[in-house]
Amino acid sequence: MTIHLDMLVLAPAKIDRKRLQGSSRAMTAKKQKTESKDKKALRLAETTDVSPKQAKELMQKHGKDSPKVEKEARNFKAEG
């Protein structure tokens, strides 16, 4: 039995484009949020002389935009 490719009909795959676009947007938003957190942590680390890792931990504990996080970072460095 021989099958000729010109006789073979392939059904096009259904692609849910809206779903793909939604997941793409979600990934982009998540990436931007992570980058924003990283930038804020780096700024905090540079202005208070704590490590970026310590800055991220302090931001998680005290809030990323809180004035308290800067105060805690300065105290953390003074204690360490």
C-alpha cells in the first residue's frame, strides 16, 4: 500500500490564540514585577550598604515601599 502525500489531508491544529496571549501577558507582567522588586532591592542595598539578598529579605518582611524597611536596613547594617 502506498500513500501519496498529495492525498493525505492534515487537519490544522486548533490553537487557542486568546489563551496563548493571556499566558504571554501574565508571564510578561510577572517578569516585570520581579524585575521591579530586584531594582528596588538593589537600590535599598546600595543606599544602606546591606547585601542585595538581605535587602530582598527585609523587603519581604517589612514591605517593599515602606519607610520602615529603610530604617530596618540601616539598623541591620549597624548591628552587623
